[in-house]
Amino acid sequence: MGPRKRSRPEGLFVGLCTLDVIQLVDHVPAPDEKLTAREQTMAAGGPAANAAVTFTYLGGAARLLTAIGSHPLGLAIKADLERAGVTVSDLAVQSTDPPAVSSIMVTASSGQRAVASTNATGHRLAPPDDLEALVAACDIVQLDGHHMELATATARAARDAGRRTVLDAGSWKPGTQDLLPWIDVAVCSADLHPPGAHTLTDTLHFLGRHGVAWTAVTQGGGPIVWAGPDDSGTIAVPTVPVADTLGAGDILHGALTHHLADKRHLTSQSFVQGLHAAALIASQACTSFGTRAWMH
């Protein structure tokens, strides 16, 4: 499966883009409590955006299909992504409303994060007229399930064009079940709970029954559980001193998508190799504060 071989893989990333405002704190404040953060950073964020940045950092060429708008905060997001080498196709360019902002607190002692965001609720994105051309120009497509109408249309176009699709399924969203038949690879958070699924094995079986050939569930620092057409198993995640877990899953997805971009035919060995490599990169990202700090 897939287009012609290229020296530099090209990926199309479809989904959420936010402005992340990240504070490093000693603890998450109680009601009415004020505290001073140890550090602060701001960057473009969101699952699709972080994965696209990772894909580019690893040597690929990434295009992000999303909604940002022309509000000054949106312009800052675009500038940040351009500095990271990501090409942005903004389907909300006429909007002057503020973009989605994620307010994030990272606890210094554990690296755990608390996140509040409107996500993609502010935009309903119809597929662009040049969607088929965008899909044809890439080697692989990754979707995060946000902007579901756009995600489903892109996944269908990718299947028609013979491009592999990768789903970052962080949570169950309206429309996810209709998207699954067009997905080749799904790597999910343990927080994903499909209807009737009570265990990780249930989740893998559910995805398989709905047409996804290659599946995996991540568990933070716990082992990754995976399944393919003829095999299944677990993959240990490297143990590292954790400073910040924000975006680790997004980075894993971007790294896995980069690994799979030139794999015309997936095997259990190549899938496991990709998960191993992606888990290593995501673990490295957890050792420093800030989603992009590991890249420097």
C-alpha cells in the first residue's frame, strides 16, 4: 500500500491545533488558591499539530489540515508551526475569533498534567475542494478524530488513493465508529472506551471488528498492548526520569507515522519496530519541561 518512494516522506496531518499555555507548578492549585509558576512556555499544540512537528523533526515533510483563523493568537500559532517546518492549511482563515487555547499545568514532582481546552468545538470544517490533491501529494495520513466530518472525508479519500491512514484515538468521540472502517492503523490511549469495551483487549477486538488491521493501546509508562491480523503482544516502554508528560502520546503518534510512511506492506515485525522506536522518542520527550524541549 502507498504511493511512490520518496527520499523525504510526506505526511498529511488532520485535526486539532491549539495555543498551549503551559505552566510548571509545584501543585495544581486548590479552589481560590493563587500560586507562582516555576516556568512558563507557549507553543502551538494539539494532537495533530504536535504529531506534525515530530514528523518534520524526524526528517519528514508535514502538512497540517486544521482550523486556526486570523486572530492575533492564531497568527502566533501559525508562526510557531512555520518555525518548526510544518506547512499549514488553515480551513478557518476567514475567522477572526480566538483559536482554541489549552491551559495546562504540569506538576514539577511527577510530570503529570492538568488540561482545560475547548478543543475543536468552535469550528465545523467541511472538506476543502482540493482534498483529493492534498491526499495524493502525501505518503501517509494521520488523523486525531477532531473535526470529524473532515477526518472521515480525508480517510475515505486516502483509502481511495491507496494511502495508509493512522488514527490517534485519545478518546471516543461522536462519529468515531463511522471513521474506523477507513483506518489502517489505530494507536489509542487507555482512556478510549468504545461501546461495550471494558478492558484493553475489548478495545483491540472492537477496533479489529470495525475494520482496523493494526491496533495498539498505550498506558502512559505501562506497556503498549498491540494486535495485528495474525499476532499480538506487548511492548515495554523505557523507564525515564519524568519531567513533563504533556504531548508524549502525540509525539509517539508522529514518530510512528514517520516510521510507517515508507512501509508499503506492514508486518508484525515492522509494526512492533515502529512502536518500539516511537515509544523511545516519546519517552525522551518526557525528560524535559515543554513539548518541544526534547528537540533541542
